[in-house]
Amino acid sequence: MGGALAVAGATLALAACVAPALAEAAVPWGAGCTSLPPSGVRTSGTCGASLVEGQAIAPPGAPEAVKQVIAAANRIDHRPYVWGGGHISFFTHGYDCSGAVGYALHGAGLLDTTMVSGQLADWGDSGPGRWISVYANSHHVYMVVAGLRYDTRDDPQGSSGPRWHRAGVAAATFVARHPAGL
């Protein structure tokens, strides 16, 4: 009888571990995103992550790479702004704009080497992505991941460095790029 209870307990434990993965897989792409008209195109700007106490939380249906980018960005969120930070190595005490974006992309295996903003303007595929859009020019870079902007600009008074923002910025002077498939 004890063996049957142990097997039943193990089966329930396995089901508890598998159920969340199955539930997550059942969530359709775009869950948690804003509504679009029938002619609308789903992009990273229309699919919303949550922002809780400065930390981004990926929508339930986000691809694993998006979750990894968000987790990596959260790890360095609020580190100080350091010009050139994140270029000798992805790992440093402070980051500039391209160092922060590069660190987050590297966290998901989407970037193998550090790049400055002008290099990121030629990185990846052209145009905004469905989940991740990198906006770069020769002076600055930021990214929008699942609807939240990750940037070193527009910090509250007295703080500096990479952080998540709800508000977008005018992207007219930037080139939009994205990782393939995202």
C-alpha cells in the first residue's frame, strides 16, 4: 500500500510541475497585449509587459527569449550610468545606453559581442519586431520589449542608468532593428 501511495504522490508532483508549462503553452501569442484593429500589426509596442516597482514582468505568452531579455535587463536595472560601461565586458558596475541594451540581448543569447549604438543600428533584421525592437542611431540606443522601453534617458531627478519606462519616445531619428523571429 505504501508503494502505491508513493507512486500516486510522485504522479501528483509530476503533474504539478508539468501543469504550469502546459498552461503557459496554451496561452496564445499576444496574450496580455492591447487590442488591435483587424488591419493592425502586432509589434513590441502593442504587446504589454507589466511594470511593478521598476521591474518588468513579461506577458504570459511571451517567447522564452523575451523573458530572458527582460530578466537580464532587470538584473542591471538602476545600475549607474557610466559612459562606455558594458563595452569591455558585458559585466560591469555601470552601463551606458548600448552597454545596457547589449547586456539584455546577450542575456537571451541574441548578441555575442558588445556593440556601440551605431553598430546596433545595423544589427539584426530591419524594422520593428513583434516582441523586441531596438532603436539606434550613432548617438543613442534604446529598446522596446513587450511594450516597455528600456533606456538610460528620462531618469527621475537624482538617478541615472538603465531602467524601464512606460512612456515611449519619438523614434523618428532612430533606425528600428529586431532579432530574427522576435
